[in-house]
Amino acid sequence: MSRKVIPIQVENQGEPMAGKPKWLKVRAPMSREYKDIAEMMRELKLNTVCEEASCPNIGGCWKQGSATFMILGRVCTRTCAFCDVETGRPDPVDMDEPVNLATAVAKIGLKHVVITSVDRDDLKDGGAGHYASVITELKKRQPDVTVEILTPDFQRKPASCLETVIAAKPDIFNHNLETVPRLYRSVRPGARYYTSLRLLQRAKELDPNVVTKSGIMLGLGEERDEVLQVLDDMREANIDILTMGQYLRPSAKHHPVMKYWSPEEFDELKYLAEKKGFGMVASGPLVRSSFHADEVFQALKLKSEKQR
């Protein structure tokens, strides 16, 4: 199936940036660990967002034996202007995926697992039941594993969808806001900013012990004040962990990069976010949702214990 990419409309955002700065250049993955994990993923018919979304950190993460699994197939029902995942009509859900994924986690030896998915608007529950099955299987096989999930927004789905996911007891519930409200129409047309924000808030209401997490990309045309307002909105929703990274354009058909934010600017945003009360903040040009996810989670736990 060929990838469908809808041409984007960019309004009043100046001239697209050209040429990556030196701090965004990374080496191509060549390690033995990378090759071993890639082979195992193919054998077990598993997908990773590391590959599907062309993550720049894939070489380093896989060398350390860390991967973010993408469940519910490789084809998304939405067409976001920033995303490199294939869009179209998804295949049927693989009911063996929970067992296969748990097998892979055991073979790699992961203690912290990150699970995400494509959007599945074609399913009545948006894939919530499958998420719950994956979490349950992981915890049954390895009771000590911590599970982080990065879910869709379950827009126009029953409220019970989120309840199903939270009832499975993930350790971290992550859903990315991605960008500022003004840019949703051009960047994330199938989503709604306040729907996503409310999803995160409600996850914490359903289980006060679940750690909530969200992230945004910079370089899509947002202004600094708009970013700070998003951080305030996140804190109002009691989000614990924040990630901020540089948007990188997957192809000429995707949204252009409007600005490369410098490492110093990311450092400043990290400082301001910490002042606003986030438990942990990962901010930098190459930061992604699952960037050092285990280390960030453990640091948050340690910080919470010290504050008691």
C-alpha cells in the first residue's frame, strides 16, 4: 500500500528553514545490537515507532537495548503533517501481538517498556482493548517491568476507552499535544487541542497514581509565548513529565521546518518548565517522547521520594 500524504497549508509562518545545524547531525545506526533487535522485530512481526517515524535516536537507543514498540499495525487512519507513519486503510488487528511483544521484551531484557500505536479511528474502541491486553500480558510475564504507553486521543470514542486503558495499570500514561493550539489545523488536522489536554487530565483523575506525560515539537511555526502557554495548560492538567524536541521534516511533502531552536533555547525552556512545577523535563533538539524514558521515570521516582 502506498503512503498517502495530504499537502499541507502553512499560514503566515515566514520562510521555511534550510539545512540542519551541526547539533542535529547523528551517526547512522550500525551496531550489532541494532541489527539483532531489527532481526527479532521482523521474526516476531513487530513494529517500532523508532523505525516508522524515522527517529534520529534509533542508533543510540537500540545499541542500549531500548526500543519503543508500535502496536495496532503500521498504517494510521489520520494524516498529520509532521508524521512519517504510513496513512491509509489499516490491516486487521494482530491478536498474537501482546504475546509476541512480551516475548521480545523478555529477550531484549527490558525493565521499562514504551508502547505506542497508530491512530485506529476504524475500531469502535480506538484500540483501547488491545492496549489493555498488551499491558496485561507484559505485567503477567514480567511483574517488575514498568510500562509506559503513548496513546491516541480516542476522539469521538466512548469514555470507557480511556477507562479500559487506565484499568490495566500502566505506570506512565503519555499523550503528546505535539504543538500549540493555533497550528492544529495545519499540523494536526484530525485532532483537537483541548480534547488531547482533557484526555491527560482525565487519566490522572481516573488513577491519581499514574504518571502523566506529554510532549511538544518546536520548529513548526510556534511563538515562544505560545509554547509557554501550552506549558501552563499542561500544569493545569497535572501533567508530571514534559518532553520538548526539535521537529525534523521527514520529506518535502511534510510540514516545513520554520525554525531550528538552539540548544540554549531548549535549556531556557527546560528551566522555565521546571519553575512551573513539572516533575521532570527532557528538553533538547534530539529529544523525543521516549527519549531516555526509563532514566526520566526513575529520576522522577527518586525526586518524589526525596520530597516526601
